[in-house]
Amino acid sequence: MDVHPDIATSIANLRDRIDSWRAADETIALVPTMGALHSGHLQLVELAAERCDRVVVSIFVNPTQFGPEEDFSRYPRRPEADLEALARVGVPLVFAPSAEEMYPAGYATTVKVGGPSEGLESDFRPHFFEGVATVVSKLLISCFPDEAVFGEKDYQQLLVVRRLVSDLRLPTRIVAAPTAREADGLALSSRNAYLSAEERRRAPLIYSSLQGAADALRAGAPAGSTVNDVQERLSEAGFRVDYISLRHSETLQPLAELSDGPARLLAAAWLGGTRLIDNIAV
């Protein structure tokens, strides 16, 4: 029988449990999530368990990374199903704080990261990375894990977190896990639950379009026209495109040509009322 993880709802409780592991010279990995766990999250957990003795999964729908018109109130929350899934993969501890625990009365400190946070998501969600950087800082400081695992699907977020940890000299190694996908290529996301059956059928076009663009770029096609072709293809299929962009994979600076450095194609587009993001290495 699977045994449910212990649940810490306060930072003090979290630290007490981690202190006991530290006393036994055990290494600790953190997997930050907002819950509504899917198999992609569990792949992050499995990678963390391969690398460290103990795994902590945080479940916290962070209000500061949602804008006033975004989906904070309807973001999927399935705490019992999440705990059952984590029990199946042997997670010993879940950190599930309240908003009041993370942002107590009078809270007045935020963290802002420049560099890789500029452009792309920030052009459409200017509040987002400040909220992410603040909550990730608090999570890392709350338990100072040896490692923390993030998925490459949120590629810009991954680079922002790496910049944050480097700049603040936090003693945590940030580990990137490959994007988990459905059989048809759609990147796994909790927000995929918003898609209608017809939208779900069309959603993998983002990934296949990025694959086609990457193949064209590797064959020598001009970057500008290749990116425009992807945008037109998605628009014609009923997507509302926020961006398709070729970027340096380490700095996220725009690339005019593929030869200008290691590259990523990044995309964000709306399908109905659901915003989908994806990226691939080129």
C-alpha cells in the first residue's frame, strides 16, 4: 500500500523535517509545483529521486505570478489526487503552505531578476517573473535544498531561476528536466485541462510547427521568414500567437541567424481561452 507523504504547512515544520535529514547526512532535492500534478511533474520527481536521497515537493498556487485578469481562481486544484500520485512515487514530504504563510500580513519584499526575464513572457505577463522569482527565492531559502528540479517546458522561467540562484549565491544546483509530452507531441501542462476536445486535437500543431521550423533552420532557411511561416501557420489554424522567437539558448537574446549561437525556438499562443507555451532546441 502506498503511504501518503507527510505534509508540512509551515516553514518551521518544513525546516524541522529537513534538519533531521541533514543530521543523517542525506541530500535533499526540491521539486516546486502548483499542484494539479500530471505525469510530467512525476518525471521531475523521479529525476530528483535519482539524484538525491530525499525529495520535497512543494504545492502552492502562487498568487503573485497571476495578473488580475488571469486564471488564479480557476487554476486546477486537486490536493487529494496530488497526494495519491506522490505516494505512488515514494515522495516523503510535501510542503503545502497557505498564502498567509508565504505572504504574511505586511509583506513588502519582492525579487526582480533582469537579464533572461526581459521580453517574451514579460511582454505579455509583466508581473509574472517577479512573482516567480519571489516565490522561488522563498522556497529555496525555506529549505536550502542541494538541488531543485525544473522542467524545460517553461524555458525562460528556468533561465530566470538559474540567474536568480547565481546572482544571490544560493547553495542550490538547478537541474533541468526535458519537456514531457503526450504521444502526439503536446507539452504536458496542468492548463491542458482547459482545452475542449476540438482544441485538444489542434493543440499539437505548436510542437509540430516548431519542429518543422527547426528542420528548416538547420537546412539553412532564413530565420526571419521561417519564424513568420510558423506564426502564419498557427494563425490560420485558429491560434492567437503571442510570440514565436529564435533566441540564444543561454542568454535568451534574439538571434538573427542560427549560426549566431546555441539556439532555442520559443512559442506562446492562445487556443480558445487557453494559453499554451512550448520550446525546442535547434
